[in-house]
Amino acid sequence: NAGVTQTPKFRILKIGQSMTLQCAQDMNHNYMYWYRQDPGMGLKLIYYSVGAGITDKGEVPNGYNVSRSTTEDFPLRLELAAPSQTSVYFCASSYSGDNIREQYFGPGTRLTVT
Amino acid sequence: QKEVEQNSGPLSVPEGAIASLNCTYSDRGSQSFFWYRQYSGKSPELIMSIYSNGDKEDGRFTAQLNKASQYVSLLIRDSQPSDSATYLCAVTFSSGNTPLVFGKGTRLSVIA
């Protein structure tokens, strides 16, 4: 199993550009998550999904959009990139049964907006 | 308010010593507790999970849970320089399908 994969690893965007961060998992997990982590800071939840077709906002959803059309994929869309979105983005997934929710993380995408 | 609190550190321990990392949480109904290790520039890696009161050991790592005190800790025995990382505590809260709530992490430095 590849686990959780993310592409690209690095990206530089100009202000106002848009992009999609890709995330895929092959563990048949029903839950998937997007976090951002600013330098020296903790993880902040952007969006999450409890299954295909179901998404919900996390702590910092503004400026982002998500969709979940399959169990495996959970892309994150940035519209009109701003310098404040410079961060490292982590995707994670978990199985949910009996409130046991071990999350497994992808390697991250380092995004710079200039 | 769902809160997970950790001392940000840095916690410095000499090589071979026991490192003790602590975490408190706000929801008495929480049921699942996790410790993640995050090396600089890398993604968080799950190292321990604990669901019942008491101790759980895995190699040099021991997780301790006290639900009455809303407290979970991680002990690292025989600390090595390779253990130097940020350790994140994560907790499931009791309300519905909510994701894990992460603490901000404690930075551990093991001095050779």
C-alpha cells in the first residue's frame, strides 16, 4: 500500500492564481482531512470528509474548496491565492469505527504564494 | 470548546534519560488518544494510541492515560538524539463525527 499520497511536493504560485492540491489514499478509509501548518505552528483543519459526497468545514476553510467524488480522492482547491495561504498542506485519512480514528498523513505539499 | 493543551517546550533531556511529555484535554467524554511524532520538514507520524486508563508500552515508548484527570502522557525511555522532534497529542472528542483535535506540540531535544 502506498498509504496517503499528495501531489505536488512543492509549488510556487503568484497572487491571484488558482491550483488544486491532490490527495489520494489506498487504505479504503472513509474519513479524509486537509490541514495546513504554518512555520513553527500547529496543525489547523481546513476541511474534512466522512465519505464520498460529504464534506464539512474545519477551523480555517476560507479561500479553499473541496470535493469528494470517490473514497480514494480528496482534492483541495485554492482560488485566488493570497500570501496568507503560504503554508505546508497535509492530507490525512482514517477509518472510523467505534470512535477509533487513527489518522495517517501524507508527505505534504509546500506552497509559496508571492 | 474543544481544547488539547501541551507545553510547547523545548524540552531538553540528555541522551539515555527518560523524556516525559504531557497533554491535557477539555472533554471528559473523550475516548481515543494519540501521540504523533513530527520531524522538522516532515509529516506527523503516529507512534502510540491509547483508549483505556493506565499504561500502554511499545518498545521505548509508554503512553499513560488518566481520564479522571483528563491527562495523557508519553514517556520515552533511553532517549536518543534521533528522538529529537515535535510530539503532537491528539484526542477524539465525544460529539459525533468530529475529527481529531491536535495540540500544538512539544518540541523535544535530546542532547548527546
